[in-house]
Amino acid sequence: MLRPKRKRLNVRYDHSAYLYLLPAFLLLGLFTVYPIIHTFITSFKPDYRFLTGEHRGWGIRQYREVMQDSVFWRALMNTLFIAFVCVPCSMIVSLLLALGLNAVKRAKGLFVTIYYLPQVTNVIAAGMVFTFIFNTHFGLMNSVLGWFGIEPVAWISGEGILSSPHRYNVAYMHSLFILFAYSVWDGLSLHILLFLGGLQNIDRSYYEAASLDGVSRWTIIRKITLPLLSPTSVFVFVTSVIFSFRAYASVIALFGGSFGPPGDNSKMMITLVGYIMDALGSYLTPGAVSSASAAAVILVLMVMIVVYLQLKWTKGKVFYQ
């Protein structure tokens, strides 16, 4: 049996689209691709001098110095605390609030606007508000604790914390609590909006069928809402963890450039990005830029590994309608 011959379509490809994309490609290469490559190369240049470009051979000495630096490990622990403690807690609170907002019939837009305000609030201004709330002498938190007969807590105080390990640990726990409260509050706005959008995209027929069968509200949430909301949950979790590894402005807003309570010079609350910026602050010192570049490469590799593990872990746990 003879097959009919296929007609050849004369398709003309218009390459002018590349011309329109050229400015975007140039900006991407200049401000994204080139800095990444240059940072990676610089991380292998010991005693690199920023102004002259001179360096002493090639090697991984700066990687060893970074990995042996106790401040780097403190920065890593603080960053992991934000990523894997603050982010999940913020997601849980956001999901509960989104479930409540989704059930509201009147003034839903007003409540959504109120909850979205942190997203458009200046980070420094929000940090100053939290500093006022947790002030040791006249803060709102201590005033509330006083209503229940609890003695004032030295939330943000560096008085004598370096004199004993116990005082330092107590001050560190207080600072972690402040950072936790701020991070959870700061993440609510965007998380609520995303969860609310995911809830409204769920087909109502699933809920109608469940109500006809007399299924309890908790079972509906557990068997219908949470599984069908899993794509949004995975997206929120992955992106939030990525952004949490870039935490810097919030710590500066809460604790200042010293990365800790006043009077503390141990960089108690420093993050990975803060560690890199702190190293770049002495860029005239030979090797400072090399150490900052090495720390930046380590940070990028960590983010890539964490994202890969997240996607690997969530594979097969996401349900679509």
C-alpha cells in the first residue's frame, strides 16, 4: 500500500526575536553570569588584591580557612535556623490563617490587604519596631509579661555577656527568639497570599462530594485540602528556603552591623551573607576578597544541594487535580 506523500511546508524562521532578546542577554551576562564566573575563579586565588588583581599562585587555602573559622560555622547555624525552623513555622501559621481567610465571606480583601502589609514595609523600619517591642527597659513584650507577674527579660542586652558562657548562651537564645519572631512575621504576607491562591484553585466539587458523604471538616482538610495544596506548599517551601539563605537585611535591622546585642563583638547573630559582606568590608586587605569568594561559592553549592534534596524528597508527594 502506497503511503501518500507528505507536503513539505516552507516555514521561514524569523531570527529577529534574538535581536530583541539581545539586551536582556547582555544584561544577564554582565550582571549575573560574569560575576558568578569571576567569583568562582577568585576563590582559588590566594592573597588576591582587589585593586591590582595580583595574587600568589592558585590553591584552596582560603576554603580551608573559611571552613576552620568559628564565625563561619556560627553564620551557618544561624542561617540553617532561619531556613529549617523559621520557614516551616511561618508556613504552618500562614496555612492556618489562609484557611481562615478562605472561609471568610465578607471583607476578605481587607484582611488580605492587612496581612500583606509586611511585604511592602521597609525592612529597617520593621526591625526598629521589633527592637522597640523587645526593648529591655520599656519594650511591649516585657510590659505584657509584667501583666502576668513575670520579671522583665533582657531581650536585647549585651551587658556582661562575654564575661561568662552562661550569660552568652542566654543572650544567644533571646536573640534567636527575636529573629524567630521577626522571620515568622515577615514570611506571613507572601505565604498567606500564595496559600490563599492555591486554596481558591481547588475544585469545589471535591468538597461538595465530601459534604454529601458526611465527612468531617478535619478529614476534608487532611484528605482533600492538604494533598491538593501540595504543589503550592512545595513551591512556597523551596523558594522560602532559597531566600532564607540570603538573609542579611533582617539581621542588620534587628541587631545592627555588629550582628549581635550592643556591647557584643562576637558576631553572635551573623548569617552566611553577613559573613561574606563582612569579609568584603576589608577588601583592601590581601586575601579578604578571596575568602569572601570562597564563602560565596560554598553558599551557592549549599543552596544547590538543599534544593536538590528538597525536590528529591517531595517527588511523589505532590498531588495534582
